[in-house]
Amino acid sequence: MNKLHITLSLACFIFFTACNNSSSDTSSDERESHTIEHKLGSIEVVENPKKIVVFDLGSLETLHELGINEEVVGIPKRALPDYLDSYKNDPDVTDVGSLAEANFEKVNALNPDLIIISGRLEKYYDEMNKIAPTLFLEVDAKDYMGSFKKNATTLAQIFNKDEEAQEKIEDIEKKIAEAQEKTKDTDKEALILLYNNTRFSAYGKNSRFGFIHDVMHIAPSVKDLEVSTHGQVVSNEFILNADPDYIFIIDRNKVVNQKASNRDEIENPLIKQTKAAKNDKIIYLDPAVWYLSGGGLISTKEMMEEIVDNL
């Protein structure tokens, strides 16, 4: 979607919003509402909203795990993780754009009770909030587990699923504690790399993919990596000098371009000289879980299991 299209979309949906709001189901007025505080503001959300548009996959999977399925009426359908495939071909769920570019006309036409977004759409929060109460949820890389639990309990509160959410959170915490027992005594070090069209970006502690270090307690092979959304661009020589015991690869091309990168390009002659390569410890993580999703009841468990299974 180009900038002109986005501008026209924003102009058009203001008119349609007024029309839809005037014809909305008055039964929603009879339901109690919750005041939800989030990073971008405060919203009033009716209890058990009947129509939800979700742009954050971590939130979608949490809703799914809590049995809140039929209420989801709109999602970005491109490149969903396998465990959310049931939504892709559901005719009752509208494709409302991508994770980073919303189709405002389609969102508005659904007349939702609630919209859920995350960082990729943060700049459009005000426009979204004109359509319906918009909840902003994201994972804090410096406090993954704390923010993960807060997001899950926030969604559970809206749908009166507090007990169910708490049970699932406790189950995940128990499994992570068991996994940490397996990693706490290791002296092995890891380097996390995002691969994107011949370029590597490295991520360390407190970063977007820092779950490996911060939650799973696997030490980083490089201690002072730049913390940013897009990571620190690094060279093949940098990776060789870091010489990690584990290299965790997230192939961005596989989910963005729908085609996995050539592994011979990733595991080039310099990369093959690392301890990780020599010991068959170059590990390809599921990019749909790590890059697109994360922070939900399913992906957090998937991330933990994927690390443990490959150590």
C-alpha cells in the first residue's frame, strides 16, 4: 500500500465511521465496560466484545487459547504461524491488510467493538481509535515474562477469562523453570542472527530476540551488542570472531517474501569455521513465531520448546 493509498484510506474511513457508529448494535450499551490503561492511553471497552479486529499475532494466539475465536472478525491473513491457520480460510474472518499496513476501509466496515494493535501500527493509533476502542499491546524486551503475563491478563480481564489465563500462564512458567534448570549450568554461548537478503543483524540481551539470553539463560557470545528493533548489522568476520557455540538464525525472507533463503548463502565459508558450524549447532528458528508473533500464550511456549529441543 503506497502513501497516497494510505492517505485516501484515512480520509474515507472518517465518513464511514460516523455511519457505522450510528447503526451499531445498541445491545453493547447494556454491557458493562472495562477501563484499560495501556502505553498509548486509556480506553473504555465493553465486556465480552462481540467483534474484534486483531493486528497483533501474539494477542490473536492468546485469544485463541482462551477460546475467544468466533469474536475475531478481522486479522492480517498473510504469513500466519501454522497454529493460527484456521483463521486463514475462514470466510467469517476478513483480511484487513498486513501487520504493518491496515486496510482502514475494511476495518471500519466491520464496525468492531475492539481493535488490538502492536508496535508495527503504533503510528496509526489515533486513526484506529476513531473507528473503535484500540488497545495497544507489546512485549517489553527488557521484561519479556512480565509484559507477556500483563498482556495475557489484560485480554483475559476483558473477556472474563481470568482463571483460564492464570492456569495457562502458570503452566508456561513451570515449563520455563524446568527448561532453565537444563541451561543454568551450561558454559555454552550463543549468537542470535536475523538474516535478510545477504545481511546479518545480531541481537543480544534485552533485545527483540533476547528471550534466548534473558529467559532461557544462555549466555551471549558478544556482550555489548546495540539494542534496537533492527539489531546491529554485523559482518561474516564479526560472526567468526565471536565464534559462538550456538548460532540461532531467524530467516526473515521466509515469512516476508514467502521463500526461505538459500542455506549455502547463510552458512558461507567464514560461518562454517565457527564452533557452532563445526558442532552442527547452527539452529534455524521458526520465523513465523519469532519474527511475526511472540508474546502470546502459544508462541512463548513454542519459543521455549524450540530452544530446549535444539540444545
